[in-house]
Amino acid sequence: MFPSVSLIFRHLLAWTAALIVAGMVWSGLFSGMNDGPGWVFGLLAMFLMLSALGSAITHVRRVWLVAGKLDGSTLSSRQRRQIELPMDAGPAFALLESAIAELPRVEDIESASGSLQVRAYVRRVDPWNGRQPSRWNLPARLAIKRNSILATITPGQGTSTVTLLFEPDAGWWADLLALDEGSNYENAEAVTRAVSRRVADQRRDEQAAAEQTHVEKELSVARLNLLHAQVEPHFLYNTLANAQVLTRTDPARADVMLGHLIQYLRSSLPSMDESVSTLGVELERTRAYLEILRIRMGARLGVEVQVPDALHGVRLPSMALQTLVENAVKHGLEPKPGGGTIWIIARAFDDHVTVTVADDGLGFGHGTSGTGIGLKNLRERLRLTCGEQAGVAIVANFPSGVAATMTLPQAAKEPRHAA
């Protein structure tokens, strides 16, 4: 209660001093008249004092309604705020500028991104709805019509300090003779709320994006593991079935096949839980797989490998190379009476690497037709592992057979994803 009474007393005291000075001037102007118009000045002085008292009471009452408390800081016509923003100066400046620009009745915004300052003016509530007051209403015509806002940003280490100054658009006399009815306090609170809301929205968006990225990564890992699990048993079941047949018809060859299977598993099991492998590892695994097939197909299966050592570190989905080799054998070479040859060729280009598995088997329209699940599986794993630029292209080989080429971006040497 004391701050409000003190404010009203200071305001009335300032008006009293102003009227005393005005009375002295008035007396000097009319000192030569026998019947000076003293009563006119007295009425005018009484009207001004009542207006000042009403203005002070209205100011105190409105500040109480807006702030819910009365103290020196809330009652002041000049407000200062300092806010710490967890962002660099550039984003902080843009956020602050947009918060000020959306204030009601804001006008004449001057922003300088180089000096990190924003100045704006806010019209006070106009009781005349835009019309000029009467010429006889001098207090209304001389009233302060705008408040000013000065915002300055001080950059720091990953943070920014925002200093806000809200004051009447008038000279020093406004501190003594005019009250703002809490309009600057209201503007200060409005800008502070707007800045806080924008920071909260930004942080919420960043958190949502991070959660979305985490969820997508988890889904990708789960999907890769599922796809990988669909590939590995396919080969194992076929090999064990062939070994079972050979144990009855040719135990010696069955023993050799199981030996190659052990070698294959020795190179595969340490990385079986990984969805991403290297061309060198996949080539070693595929060689073991082809040795197993040679036991069954004999001279009907020829293999030629042209993979430079420099490309052994290229990343690709686990079992990707073997998937293409399996397709070439199953759909191209096994149905062909005389068998044929498989070529595994890798080439490096400026921005990508190609890995081709070609055969001289029956080719399109003559070999056995599959369901396409293996290739669809491979394309999806390539997309998840190496990005949208990776893919598989299948064309006819000359003079017979099929050539399947995987395209891997050079960035595949550093995988985007690890299980």
C-alpha cells in the first residue's frame, strides 16, 4: 500500500510545483490589471489537480488489475526486463523481432541485425477511436500517445542475453507529471510471455524431431534385423538338406560339404547380428558358399572374381552379395544343362561403387521364376543402410544370362547406420 500512496503523493506534489510556477507566471502577466483573473487560474488549477489525482488513482488501480501486486517496479512507467535465451544471437534476434512485431497496436518497427537492436513504438489505447479530441480538451491533446520499446541482444557462448526497455515516448517530464496507467508494464509482460512461448515451442519442436528420429532409427534397426533374419536361414536350410542327401549317397562329398559349411559359419557367425557388412567380408562368405555349391554342381559351376583390394572396405548390407549369387545359381545356372559361370565384379567411380553379379545361364524367360521377395528384401535393406541413392538394377547379359548390379554411394565407406 505504501508504494501506491507514495506514488500518488509524488505525482500531486509535482503538479503542485508546476502550478505554483504557472501561477507566478500568470501573476506576472496580469500584474498591471486591477481586477486580475485570479479566479480563472484557480478554477484551472483545481481542475488540473483533480485530473492528476484521478490519473494517479486510475494508474494504481490498473496496475493492480494487471500485475496483481503494487510495488515500486510494477508502478513505474519505465520497465526493464532481461531474458537469457539458449540460442545464438542470430536466431535470438529473429525470435525477438517476431515477438515484438505481433504486439497489438505496434508500429514503426526499426530493426538492425548488425547491431542486434530492435526499436518499436506501441500506441496506447485510444478512447476517441482514432478521432482527434476537442480543441478545448488541452490535457487530451497534449497526452502521451505512444510507448517505446528498445530491445538489445548481447551474444554469449551458445546463449544470448536480451535486454528490454519499455518507456513512454516522451521527455523527462513524463516521469513527474504523466502516468502510463500500467501500459508499459503490460507491454513488458506481453513481450516476455511471447518470447518464452516461442522458446518453448522451438524446444518442443526440437524434442519432437529428436524423438521422431530416434523412433525412425529404432524402426529401421528392427526392420533390418527382420530382413536379415529372413535371409540367413534360407541358405542354411538348403545346405543342410543337401548334406543330408549326400550322407546317404556320397558320404565323402557330404563330409567335404560340411567342412565348407563350418568354414562358412566361422566367417558368418561373428557378424550375424549385424545388418551392415563390408565387401571383403561378404566376398569371403560368398566364396565359402560357392565352394559348397561346387560340391553339388561340380564342373557345371565356374567362378570368376574381379574385386580390387581397395574396395574391400565398401559397406553394404549383410548377405547382399550372396543374395545375388543365389539368384544367379538358382534361376540361371542350375536349370541350364551344361551349367555356366558366375562373375563377381566391383568397380569404383567418382561418386559411387558398383558390384555386379553376372551369369551366362538361361536368362530371362527361360530359367525358373522366383517370387521376387529376395530382391525386394535387398532393395529395402540397401535403402535403409546406404540411403536413397543405393539400388539394384537387373539386365540381360550378353550373349546369355543375367547381370545384377548394386550401386553404392561412395559414402557407403562410412555407413550411416549401424545396428
